[in-house]
Amino acid sequence: MEKELMEKKNDLITRADEVLGKAKEEKRELTDAEAQELAEIRDNVRRIMETLKLKGEFDKMEGQDIEKEALPKDEERKCGDEEKTRALEEEKAFEGYIRGTVLNERATNLTPASNSGGVLIPTTIANRIIKKVYDICPILDKSTKYNVKGKLELPYYDESTQSITVAWATEFQELESNVGKFTNITLTGYLAGALSLVSRSLINNAQFDIVAFVVDRMAYDISRFIENALLNGSGSVTGLSTVSNANVITTSSENAITADDLIKVQGKIKDVFQGNAIWIMNETTRTALRQLKSQTGSYLLNEVYDLASPFKNTLLGKPVYVSDNMPEIGAGKRVIYYGDMSGLATKFSEDINIEVLREKYATQHAYGIVGWLEFDSKIEDPQKIAAVKMAGTTPSV
């Protein structure tokens, strides 16, 4: 068994090298199919490594007198091993449940999440979904996150109301007292839900990795929803939609962005915040910017051919991130955000809770996987974020 697993792992790594090598040789980004294949290879290699590690541990334990054996000296390592073993047991129990082989009241290996009622995905699965959301959604990952319940008050010092005055003074004369105004940015919590349907035909296929499918599908749904709320504002969540008017550059044309527009918006952010600044835009906007040149004739948008790089383009020296949730170029639309996205505060009041709905979608030959979360987002430091807005007025729908 061990030899076969090692050979399979080596074959997978060799295939991954071939895919990456081909893309690098052709100086292009990975295709969707290649990216999907590499993700599957990564997951398979990780599972093989975990299996080999567990097998080695069980081999060492074989033949030992467990009752007389002293406790391990390294308790931290022991706890880590127990956590991994528990996670594997929970995943196995979850697969058994959604296959219909484990009944509700007999799923003893399942560890319930914080909500009550229903059958829940184990805590280990819920945590993996949260991590996936952060990986998929850069704006969420780069925002300043608060994991607290109830309302959160963030004090904000508004120096524009009245600043502290420093002036030359004369002995025995009183100094004038001045100070800016303190205000509060309030973050509450708004409930959101996501639903994914899983085909029973896929579930009944023993070769199909059901847990990975549920995690990836739910993570995609949730990340797309959160990203849209953070970029455009949605419902009561404002996100980046309230960028300070002082930091919004309006183009002279309704359908074109110039190099001067980009230079102006970058100049809106103070140098102290430029270190972690990024661009966020739609893919069509990035395509429109590919032909822009500086006064010296150099392209402003540069390609990055290092496949290990977290981004594939730079604009005026800063990384470019693309999102389908950003509007395309059009009259009155905010089509580009620039700055240090830690100026955006995101608060999660409730961890993501997941339930498996076995009967509700039986007539569709599917199971439902439903996820709930509660969050809010507002700009907490207006100095860090700027935007490009197209001239004109957004047509009414």
C-alpha cells in the first residue's frame, strides 16, 4: 500500500510540474482547466501525505502495550495528532451521513457547530470553508477583520472639524485650545445565506470526493456574495461604496480611462499607505488599460510571468486584482478601486453554519447544502482608499 501511494504521489507531482512548465514556457496564465487540475492534484497529494503519516504512526503503535506505555512528553504534538485524527473521523462520518449510510441519531463522530437543531457538517469542515472564502476573495482577506458579536464601535478622529493649532507663543500669554472631533463608525451584523444543491448521482459515486465538492461549491457561493457586498455595497452593508468624495477621480469621458486618471487616483493615497496598495477592477477594464502608455512610451500595465506571484499584472508598480463583481466601464460607474484595503473594516458576528437538507430536494434528486453567516462592512479609514468613477450618470433600470 505504502509503495503504491508513494508512486501515485510522485506521478501527481510530475504532472503538476508539466502543467506549470508548459504555462511558463508559453508565457501565459493558467487556463481554467489547468487551474482546476492543479487544485485537484494539490488536494490528492495532501490526502496521500496524511494517509502515509497516519499509517506510519499506526505502524509504530502496533505491538506496544498501550496500558503500560507512558504518556508522550510532547503533549502539544499529541494534541495535534488527536486533532488530525478527529478531523479524519468527522469527514468519514459526514460522507457516511450524506450517502445515507449513517442515520441522524447515530452520527456519533459528528461535532456540531455553534447553532442548534438539524444535522450539521463537522466543525472541521466549517473552518475549512471559512479559509476557502479568504483565499478566493482578496478584498476580504486584505480588509481589517473583527470577529465579535453585537455592535462594534470604531472611534474615528475627524481633524477636518477643528485641528490642534501649533503656533509661536509669547511668555505670559494664553495658548488657544483646539482639538478635532471624535465620531464613531458602527458595525452591526446582517444575516446572509447561501444554498448549493448536490446531485445524488454524484453522491452515489463512490469515487467522487463528496466533502471536497461541498466545501469548494459552498465556498465559491459565499465568497462571491461577500465580495460583491464589500466592493459594491449590498443590502445594508456599504463596503467600499462609501469611498470619500475627496478620493474619487471622475474621468472626462463616459467610456474611456486615461493614464492621467490613473496617476491622479494613485496620488490620492498618502505615501505612508502606498506599501500595501492594490488595484481592483473588472477584467474588461484591465483589458482596456493594456494599451495605455506613459509619456516615455512604456505600457502602464505590465505582465508578471512568475507563476508563483499572487497576481499576474502590475499597474504603476502595484498589483492588479480582477473581480467579476466590479462594474464594467460605463457612464457614472465606479470601475476601479485603489489603495490599502485594510482601511475597510469587516465584522463577522456569526461563524458560517452549515446544514445538510436531505429531504427538501428529494424531488430534484439532490441534497441541499445551506450556509448561514452574519457580517457587516464599512470603511474605517477613508485616507487609505480611492476610486475612479466614469463621467456621466448611471442609467436608471
